[in-house]
Amino acid sequence: MRIAYSTRLGRLIHSKAEDALSSSALKRYEGKVDLIFTSPPFPLNRKKKYGNLLGQKYVDWLAEFALKLRPFLKKRGSIVMEIGNAWEPGRPVMSTLSLRALLSFLDRGKLLLCQQFIYFNPSRLPGPAQWVKAFGDSEVGTKSSQG
Ligand SMILES: C[S@@+](CC[C@H](N)C(=O)[O-])C[C@H]1O[C@@H](n2cnc3c(N)ncnc32)[C@H](O)[C@@H]1O
């Protein structure tokens, strides 16, 4: 764990989140945080350079963070988390991992879901690109892959 820089407004810590959250340096913030804003690795079905976990291991890993983050929140504090979608390898089927990860996170931390915001950008091409190209749209692709 290393302080990358600091200003009068705070410090930027360079570390694995797990290590920073369990370090004595952050202890004094317990119960004092209004908002935790995070964009963790997504439940992708392919490996990224930063070593994302796959499948149920991802779900369990993310859920553990609910226990690590919760002590820092004020009574009415919130966690805002970005979780991206993923598709099953080799078929035009959306993975349910991000949904399962969200539910496990809530269960594990005894947290309540305030609201889901869907990121919708009509100027982006629909994906995954190979299925959109092969079937015209991803819904048709899903039906045809089930016979
Ligand atoms: C989905 S990306 C978020 C990208 C970010 N929203 C952005 O726009 O740059 C996940 C990030 O989490 C980092 N990461 C992966 N495992 C981590 C860990 N254990 N602790 C802290 N950061 C981690 C990765 O290096 C990656 O940059």
C-alpha cells in the first residue's frame, strides 16, 4: 500500500482495495463515509490483465467487499457501484453473473438496493459485435441458438 499523492482534500492510495480497506490507516474513517463510489472489475468471461476472477469465484469475491465496505458507511450512507454486463463465451447469451453478483453483494452486506441506473448509449453499436453481425439482432440470435 502506497500513498500516490496527497492534497489538503485527501490522499490517493495505490493498493489492492482489500488491503487498503483492512489497513489501520483507514480505521479512523469507519462509520464516517457518506458515499463509496466504485467501479470494480466486471464479471467477464475472459481474463483481463489485472487478474479478474471468473464465475462463482467472482460472485464470492465481490460479495466479500460488502462486508469490508459496510463498516465505513454512515447510518444513511450509500455505495454506488458500476457493474458491466457480460456474455457467455461462444453463444449470444447474456451472462447472469452481474445480477447474481449484485444480489450476493446485497445479501452479504445486509444492504438495500435503492435504485438501478441503466447506462444506455444509443450512439454505441449493440454488442457483442460477432452476434449482432451474424443474426441481425441479439434477441434473434438467442432464440436461434436454442433451436
Ligand atoms: C472495470 S475497471 C474500472 C475502470 C474505471 N472505471 C475507469 O474508467 O478507468 C476495474 C479496475 O479495477 C482495478 N482492480 C482490479 N482488482 C483490484 C483490486 N483488488 N483492488 C483495487 N483495484 C482493482 C483494475 O486494475 C481496473 O482498473
